[in-house]
Amino acid sequence: MTITIDMIKQLREATAAGMGACKEALAASNGDMDEAVKYLREKGLAVAAKRVDKESKQGIVALAEAADKKSMALAEVNCETDFVAKTEAFVKFVDDAAKVALEGKDIESTLADDYKMLLTKTGENVKIRRSERYELSGAGVLSGYIHMGGKIGVLVELACDKADAKLDEAAHMICLHVAANAPKYVKPDEVPQAEIDAELEIKLNALKEQKGKLPPEQALVGIKKGMAAKFCSQICLLKQDYVADGDITVEQYLASVAKEIGAPVAVKRFCRMQLGA
């Protein structure tokens, strides 16, 4: 019988087992879902299969970085209770998961035995939710940051042709800003038009309800433009008010850093990983 990706996903949702383990179980049971669950239980994943009805909303986001800081990774692992999230075994597993992600390896398959042991120790539905790895590309710096004891993790890459301690400081400050302000994009031209259109529809409907009708089309062009610009300033990193100085934007802060360093500074990318979000 052909084992489809949908079957694997269905079994994974029912057991919280890894993709590889689910594929193996389905193959061994000739596609029978109940038998596949039984197979996983016999292989040591019984806890996850029994506790799939429990939501995994707690956990940790962990950071791992290479000694030369040219590569960094985040990993998020979820569990059911904050109590388990604080246990030594769980903390170690998440730290190991981040290190595996840093090496560019698959967490589920690499830590399969440790995962089974953790399920047995905690008695909770533990899920390896996601990971992100950055490797420095070209001249610049990487910076990573963990906020609120693992509730939020951030990675940032800045591009700059000139090495300087101020650049490292700027990358760290951008990490702090991303953690606090949760931008979605670096700059406005990255925002999908569909997302802007959806926001404009909401704003225009609210305006129509407030005024009874919309302004003439000629005036509406400028109104839409202003609404779109404001929306982008709220969700784009460079246009947000800088968290450490509300009188300037992040773009202006980086321009001041570039002036001090004597070379342009640009945000190449960032990642914000919030627990459960």
C-alpha cells in the first residue's frame, strides 16, 4: 500500500511521533491507522499516543551559536505545563535540539531516543515544534537573543563591509527591538499586496460605518495611501519607532550607526520565534 504524506501527518497529529517514525509505523501496519498507533506504542511512544488530547502550550525557545558566531539557531519545543518546562531534563533536551539545528540536522531523527526518554520522564505530550538556522552570508554579523527565559527567541543578520564593535552592539539592539515590537517584515516593499488590501478593507469599512459613507474616489486615493503607509510602519522593522528611543525609527538608528562606523548598515533578515504563537 502507498503511504501518503497526508496519512503520515494524520498519524503524527494523533500521536505526536516524528514523521519518520509515523512513516515506518504505517508501512509496518500496511496503512492501518489503529495498528500504526499500536506499533508506535510498542516502540516506546505510548505516552505521546495516550496524551494527544492534551494541549502543548508551554515549553522553551532555545538558542545555540557557533564559537565564531557565524552560524546560530533557534529551536522551540512544547510541553503541557510550565512545571515540566522548567525541569532539568526538558531544558537539556531543548538545548540539545537547538545544537542539532545549529549543525543543520533534523532534530526528530537525531534525538529520537532522547525524545522517547523525555516522554517517559515527563508523562506529557512533548512536541518538537520548529527550528530556524542562520548562517552568515557575506560581510556582517549575526546576533541571537532569548527573552523572558525562553518565551521569545530572536535571530538577526546585519550586513556591513566594516567590522566594528558598534556593529555587534547594533545587532544586539535590533534583537531587543524585534523581541519587544514583533515586526513581520524588514521593509514595506516586502509586505504582500494582499495583506495591505485586507487591512485597507477593514479600515475603509470602519470609516464608512463611522461617517455613513466613504469620501469621493479622488480623496480616497490619498486616504488609502496614508492608511497603507501607516500599516507598513507598524509591521515593518525599519519603519517602527526604535524601542530604545521613540523619537527615531529603527531605520534612523541604523543610519546613525552607519555614520559612526563609516560604512552602510542593512538588515538582511530576522527571525522572531514566540512560544506557542
